[in-house]
Amino acid sequence: MGRTCPTYRMLLEFEIDGWRDYSRSLEGRDKEALEWLFDAARRRASACGAACRLNPFEAMIMAFMVSIESLEMEK
């Protein structure tokens, strides 16, 4: 039997796919930056799934912020 609720990773990919038109309209470094953020959310998918947010976009934004802050802390 399959699961009735999608996993966070599935919801994340669905959310990212919803931003594809926006991504296609970006150029150069902006496009690279957006892909970096999407990858950051993917790297933190386990933590985001553990947060059990009703809106997966909230966890995605938190993953973005943690990733950016961790870069700042490395400086």
C-alpha cells in the first residue's frame, strides 16, 4: 500500500516546480542564485520535514535563511 500523504521532499519538488516560469525569466547570476537556494532547501529537506509545517513554503524559506546565515557565519 502506498502512502496517502506526500512526503516533504515531494511537496518541496512540487513547490520548486511551481517557480519554474520565474526561474526561466531570470538571467545569469540571478538564475544561479535561485538554483542555489533550491538546492539549499533540498539539502535541509529532512529538517524541514521534521518541522511539520502545513505550508511547505514556510519550511523552504527557513531553509533559505539558515543557508544564507551559515555562509555569513563562515566569513
